[in-house]
Amino acid sequence: MKRSAGKASRQAKRPAASALAIKSEELEAFRAQLPEYRRRETFRFLTLSWDIVRALYIVHKHPRETQKIDVATFAQNYGFPFNEQGDPGGDLPESSSLFFYTDPKAARDDRIDTTRPVLIALVALSGEKPGAMMIDGLHRLYKAAWQGQPQLEAYVLTPEEERACRI
């Protein structure tokens, strides 16, 4: 009898399986449905890298509402110009950000769809309060800022989801 009680006690102490358990077969099937140019999409900031397809897969498997983000604030944080009056026309400024280069001509391309939600990861480093990091959508942000668009829709990943997307 003690044996079964001990076994039950050990089982109760095991960490629960994460709700984020990602089945590689399902992820690869999801990846295969994307256009070829998006199947291996990643984002890197300093020493951190994220698998964007894995993040999209998590959003697909665990649906959530989008949240509105303030374009002017994010543009400022990423070193992008924000035009309150909208696209002034003329020559585009070069991307002036030290860490986040975005080709201005590519950002203004008609294929850059600012109605498609960006991905924001809540990144917690060294036990600090999580901060918002845009891991997908910098061209959309640049274009929205250049056009003076006040908000973008965003999917927000929790710190646990963010960690599951790291490479």
C-alpha cells in the first residue's frame, strides 16, 4: 500500500505537461501550408532568435483576439519616422534604427498589408517584468508609421509562448 501511495505522490509532483506542447508533425504540416518564402521565417535580436512560423502555429492552435498597438509609440521605439499627416510623398527616409533595419522601399510595397496582425512577444529576461518585442511585422510597422496610421492589430504571445518560439 505504501508503494502505490509513494508512486501517486511522485506522479503528483511531476510538472504538468505544458499546454504549449508542440507536435513537430503538426508544426511541419502547418509550415507546409505557408507560401515558400515564409516557411523558414525567423527574427533575431542581439543573441535571441525566434521561429516566426512556430509563433503563428501557436496563435493558430490557441486562438486569441488581436490587440491594438499604438503605431507612433512602436515606431519611436524602433527608430522609424512617424508622419501624423500621413504619407507626405517624395523620397523616403532611410531606416535610421540602430538595431532594426527595414528597407523603406520594400516597406511601401503594395504587398505589405498593414491589416495583417503583427506578432508581439512578451519577453522576460532574468526575472524582469516582460517587455513587448515585435518579432514579426517591422515592414508593416514602418509602412503604417510612414502613412500616419494610428494603430495596428497584433497577436500577443505570453512569456511562455515566446520562450516556446525561441530557436
